[in-house]
Amino acid sequence: MVTNTGRDKAYWSKNEVKVPVGDGADHLTPDITKIKATGEYHDQSRVRKLKVQPQVTTGSFQVTDPAGHRIPFAPGDYLVLKLEDVPVAAAAGLAVLRVTEAASRTQNASPSTTVAAVPLVKTAKQAPAPSNFHPDKAMVDDGDKIVLRWDGPGDLDYKIRSSDGNPAPGVTTKGEWKPDPGTGPKRDTTYTLIATDPNTTRQHFLTTTVQLRNPTFETGIHASQVQGTANTGGLTFTADGVKVSNNSGGQGRLLADKIEVNRVNAERVQGKSTTDGWISFPAGGIQVSSGNYDTPRMGCVFTEEGIFRNQSFSGGEENRWIAMSDGAEVCVIHMHEDGTRSYGDMKVSSVKNDFARW
């Protein structure tokens, strides 16, 4: 903008604005032909269009009256040259426009030339920050099948890090990352997207979490209680073991095909049906019963060879046992030290024919 700041009229002929052209820090634009230039003269009552001619060879714009006349600038009148749609040179710095003006103080005097400078500060172009970092599916069955996506400029350097802070092995393409085969997450994992501007080294950080329906934990699960989802039975970890609970919080049932343990401490052991036989453990030994637990009857012990006083014996040892055969015979067998057998003696105080007890 050019303004008459004096007390008298000034007779203006033309202005020439030289624009530094190039890609450096002190250049304004790499292409002056892309600039849209217009000029206007403003006096107290009207606005007059001016003629603006680009000078490509000299990298400048020349502003004159369309009719080639001098314009009398009254005090306060001003001229505006607009440079629009300027493709600004990328390097940050100070670009100085040099303005040469031809004007005189009297109408008939030859124009004199004055020069001024107009500084313009350029800042480096800021790349848009990446955004919308997310997995294709927040819940997956197989960690190798995850796909992470984001929105962001293509001139940034993108890296993915896993929860431990180490680089996540995988393939990064435009706005997308997939893990290498066999390296996907085995449990819920939070990933961090690091986007680095190669020109300024400025970094952006975004995080997202992937969840697995069936997670794997290398070092185990630490919890005071584990409870089901479909049913409310649960496991409680006590100081000396595990407690199985039912949906009301009482003692629950453990169902398994086979259980291998070193020792079982139980009040009774019974078959799966309520009519099956069962064994209880009174202070003096074991009791074999049948029927309902609340109204027990003495039960039977079935064996092919018999009931032994000492099950582990061989030649040179003596033992006696009662054998019950399919022929409805009950025999007392005596094993001698030399390995031969004979019938042994049965001593009883009385015999009762009571089929309710055996």
C-alpha cells in the first residue's frame, strides 16, 4: 500500500514491485506467473482500478494508471497492490519486496524515483498431524489377523511400537500396518503410532488397543477369584488351595473326566447316581454303604480274588483271605510260606441269617 502522508498533493506516475523468485529462504515464490495481481487507487470519494503488468523476466509487477496519466494523490489518498494465490517458497525465512516509485510534488515536474522495502516473514509449512489411529476390529480371535489404520500425510515417517516399547514387527504401507506372521498379539495389546516429520524431526504419538477373545498369558493370571460368564459359579484362590463355589456362593461341584491327586480328604465317596454305593470314613476305618446317604444301609464289596489282609505278599510270606465265587461259595483261603494254598479256619461267635446286612 502507498499513501500520501504529506500536507500537499503528490503526482504519482507508477510503482514497480520486485518479488524475489526462487526456492530459498529469502525468496517469496518459485513461480511468479501463478500470482494474481490487482491494483486500486482510493481517494476520498471513489475507487479507481489500476493497470498491473507482470514482468516475468525481472520478477516484478508494474502498476500504472490505465490511461497513462499521472494521478494526483491528495493527503490521505492511497494505492493498494494485491498479490493473491501466491505459491510460497517452502524454506522458512525473510523475503523482502523492493518497491520503486515514480512521483513528483508538482504537476509539471519530472517524476523522481524513491525506493522502499516491504519485508515478509515466511514460516515452514506445517504438515497436518496424523489422526484416527484404530484397528479394523477392536476384538479379534487371531492376533495375526489384525490390521491397524490411520489418516495422515504421506511424507511422514511412520513406525509402530508394541506395549513393551519395542518396534512391532510388521509391514507398513500407506496408512496401514499388519503384523508379520506369528508375531501378532496373544492378549490385549496397546500399540503406539509414532509419526516423524523428516524435515523438522517433530513427532506425533497416537495409541490404540486390540483385544483378543481368547488371550494367552505367558506368566499366568493373578486374581483373587475367577467367575464364569454364562453361569456364576467361580473359583476362589485361598491360602492353601482353590475353592469351587456355586452360583449362591456356597460349595460347588467340580466336573472332570479324570482327576489325578496325591491324596483325597473327603467325608464320603459315591458313584454319580444317588442309588450308587458309597464309602464313608469313620474313625475306625471305612464303611461301605448303599442307598440314600441320609438313610444308609450296609453295602457290598465285590472282588474277583478276595479281600486281603495284606495285599502285597509273595512266596515265603503267609496270608489269609475270604474268597467269594460265582458258585455262591464263601471260602477262607490260607496262603502258606512255600506258596501252597489250603482252606483256612473261620472263627465266629454266631451266624445270623440276615440278608439286610452282609
